[in-house]
Amino acid sequence: MYDKKSDLAGPGISTYKEVSKVLPNNYHALLPPLKRMEALYMVKEYIEKGLAKALNLQMVQVPLIVSKNSGVNDYLDRDGSRTPVDFPAGLGLPRRIEAQVVQAATKWKRMALAQFDCEVGQGINTDMRAVRKDYFLDHDHSSYVDQWDWEKRITEKDRNLNYLKDTVKKIWSVIREAGMMVKEKFPELNDPGYPDFPKELEFFHAEEILDMYPNLPRKERETRLLQEHPAVFIIGIGWVLKDGFPHEMRAADYDDWVTPTIQKNGEMMHGLNGDILVWNPVTKRRHELTSMGIRVTKESLQTQLEMTGQMDFLDMPYHQAIMNDEIPLSIGGGIGQARTYMYLLRTAHLGEVTVSVWPDELKKICAEKNIYVLE
């Protein structure tokens, strides 16, 4: 029996011995570094324009730093194990501002919908940069993070699974079309060893996947699923499943994972959120591209904070704004830019498409496998 509890958060790899097993042997990059950058920026432009059209989003500026006391920063997992970088700001002030580098713009975006006077059906997209210092640095995790963090204003009647699925399908269509475009522009990417990007996403609830593989932890369940279904959206991440564990830890104060949504075989399933995952034919592993969801109402926020023992969060300005109906209902998500480039440009390591800090041990392992990361 695998250890399900230890699998609830994090990348699923915790030693460089395991990383060495994951990285492919006999690897060769399909594009050299400079040409890869040319292709990357074509993909970036295509996806940003595609998301703007498909979801009615406007690109806006996004913070790199926020006030610690605002409650706006993202803590990624509900157990509080991943903490942001803190520092004092404002030289000469009687009391300097307690600032943090963002880990994601998840909460800020929802408040920004009001700041930018977005109407229902209209939203924002950002070229977000963040630092996540508590990640284990492997083949697809970096301390430097870039995302398309987007948010869209909705109404109460939009808070349903069909609306969520329709939005997911539009996002997948943009990502896939970007992949097809870049393959046409760069014929080197048409390697016969790699299949085409799947045309359709398949939807599974986390409870359904647990029923399929009841004795496996989350990441192994996802791996087995993706070997048969290479592009999926997993619904209901955060709710405690029938085995007593959530599919994965998820923060209690942005996505709604508590609302009942599906009844099957007499059992109720929960959650208006989820992740897009794909099978990566280069690494031959699960590959997460985006987390997203319909955001909490004041009722679901309170329920989720009660379930996670974080009721003290309600004293923070962001949470007070939700409780007092001062910010709009919304749907939103974060699409990993480097993860998406890695998938579409067929690279073995995140460091081939993003510049960050990497441990010497990891660089040595990569070099032995003909993988060269950018620094």
C-alpha cells in the first residue's frame, strides 16, 4: 500500500536519485536554445491573444509584492507548509511595510475585477511572476514561477459544473491550437516519436478516479489515468473523498471545493474546481498545466475555513471583502507558462524553457542525460 497522506501535496519526487530515474535517457532537444526562445514567444503571444478572445479577458498589470497583512498572498496548500518570502519595505517610514513576494495572484485577481470595473462576462489576464521557495526543485518545479493568472466576473447562475466545463474546454482549445501552430512554424517539433496533442479533454471527478484505483495515492492514480486518457480535467480537488483524504490539498479561500455538484450511484460528489493534466510523452509522466475553479462565496468560504481550522483568516481584508459582498463572484485560474512551453516544445526539463536557480546535483544529472538548463 502506498502512503496516501504523504502524497497530498508537493511534486511527488523528493530525492535526486528519483529525479535521475524520471529524466529520459538518450534525450535530444528538438530545438536549440535560441530557436526554442523564438518558438516560446510565438506560443506566448498566441495563447495570450487566444485566451483574450475565448474568455473575454484583458491583459493587465499584476503585483510582484503584496502587503502581508492584506491576506492577498496565496499559501498554495492549506497546511501552511509553503511560506512566502517576507521583507520590510519603505525606507524612512516610522514603521516599514511588512511585504511579501507573491506565490500566485489568485486572490489579488478577484479584488482586481472590481478595481478594473469588469462587467459580468468580462475578465482580466496577467503575466504573473512569483517566487515559491519551498518547492523541491526537480524536472518540472522551479522556485521561479510564471503563470497566466486570469479571472472573470460571473453571476450566481454561472456557478455550476457546466459553466466550469465549458470554460475548461475553451482553455484547452487555445493551448492545443498553440501547439499545432508552433509545430507548423518549426517542423523540427514534428518528431514521429511523439503523438499529436489530444484534440479533446476528458472529464473525471476525483471520486471516480479513486473508485478506479482505490489503493493508489493521488499522483499514481493520475499517472495510471493519463496512460489511458492523455488529456484530462480532474474535478473536485480539495474535498475529502470517501477514503478519508482529499485528492490533493487545496487552499480553503479561493476555489470552491465544497459545493455539491454530481450525484452518481446515490453518492454526492463535491467541487467546482479542478486541474488540467496531460501525459508528457518526453518524460513519460503526469504533467499539470493549470489549476482553476469557480471561486468561493461567503457561505462556501466560511464552510471551507471551518473544515480546515482557519477561521482566523476571516479577520483579513481580503476575506472580509468576500464576507461583505465587496468583490464580485468569479471564476479563475493559473496556467503555468513554463509548464505549457515544456509540453508544447517537447522539452525534458523546465529549465530548458525558463531561467532559474538549480542545484549542482540536478545540473549534473541533467548533463549526463544531455539536458542543459538555462541559468
